[in-house]
Amino acid sequence: MERAGASVSMSSQWGSLHPDLIAQFIPCNASGEVLGAGFLAPIKEGSVEHSFNWTSPFEEMRPESKSAGLLAGLQSGVIPQVLDSAATLLKDVAVVGDAAEATAKQASDLAKLAMGRTGITKINSRQVFNGNAPIKITASLLFRAYQDPRSEVTEPFTKLLSMAYPAEIAADNLQAIEQGKAQGLSQLQLALLAMLPSQSPNFVSFTYKGETYKPLVIESVSKPLDAPYSMMGELFLEVPITLATLTSWDGRDITAMRNNSMGQLVDSAIAGMQSLFK
């Protein structure tokens, strides 16, 4: 099967389900270039999470942050109430007389100005952008056996796992060095292989509803053990999966997400339908 310019050899038969509603997974490198055949699978309960980190770095500069207890007493009216009580008591003390009462009353009136007020302003509450996390995709992939459980369920699921796992984990550092010597690598290259003997997982290109996310990393895959089974293999699998973009994205990546043959096809179809109602 050919789709979106890439080879997709593993899929079940989903009847009249629209191709845009069947997700495409293809192995790719860090640049998004296709590395081999992938598989197709419908998804359910899928979501794409875009997370942005905005902070208010000037919050600690407000008076409430410097003298929280004092400002809380002024704003709530507790301190003015205490000063009023003090003025009443001082009035009855002959030693200090009216002067002390007047001073306490003046302080109380001043403190009352703080009631119902706050130190927040447009400036000290301004948020600044502090980065955005990689896009996270969660979904459940559906694999169903229509004719052949092996080719429609087992092989696509195995392909998914092969994308998630490291391509190769060396038994030890010496094994990587011996393989490097057999390939005629230089001493510097052999030293690098000795430090990093294993190969990390490949990345994934994910296309759904005309949008392509690449490169992605597979963070988790869950396989139910109680799935329907026959002597020929599993008949149905609902596989929860979590993926994330390799890096944080910017506006250009969002634009490129739909700038592919499938996305252009979807946009053209939508434009054609809209023209019918003009």
C-alpha cells in the first residue's frame, strides 16, 4: 500500500472508513526522512497536548511579597482596628493625654487608606514567555484481524514495538569495538564506539487527518494481556500509546505540519466542498 509518498505495508481492512481517519506510522530519522515501511491503524481517544510556559517573574517585587504579614493586616483592616482601639485606651490615660490619642487616631486614618487596595500593577503582573514543552500525543491504536491475524495484528504491533525499542544494545563495549574494526574504522571512531556502543531507537513520523508530526519519540506502549486470541494469533488489540516531538516546535513547524501531500489533499477537498455552497 502506498500512502503520502511512503511505503506502508502493514494494515488491516477497515472497509469504508475514510483514509484520513486511519493513522500512519513510519520510521524516520531526526530530520524526518523515511527509513522504511510502516503501518496503518485507526485511533480512538486521541489527543494532542500543546503546553506553553508563561511566568510572572515580577510577582516577588510587589509589597505583599516583601512584608506579607504587615500588608495583609493593612489591607484587611485589622491594623486600623487595633489603632482605633489604642486611641480609645490612650484617651483614658492621663499621663499621655490628648496628644497620644490624636497620634493614634491619625495613624489609624492613614492605615485605613490601605484597606481594599493591592500592590499589583500592569507592569509587575506582566508575564514573560519561558519556553514550550515538546508536543505530547496520546491515543489508543486499534489492530483488528479481518482475514489474517498475523499480518493484520501481530506484524503491525511488532513493527510498533521495533520503532520504540533501541535498534541495538551491544552486549559490551568490546563487541562494538570488534564490529568497528571489521568495518575498518579509525582509532578515533573506535574510541567513540567504545563510549557509545549501542544504537538508540529510530524516530517516528505520524500522520492523521492530514497532519504530519515528525520526528516523534515513542514514550510508552501498553499491550493488553486479555485481548481476544485464536490459534493464529491475536484477533483484536487496543494499544494505548504516548508519543512526543523530539524537540519543542515553533510556528514554522506548525505550518509544515499540514504542508505535506496528505494535508494539501485534505485542504483541497475542503475547499472544493465549500465552493459548492457559494
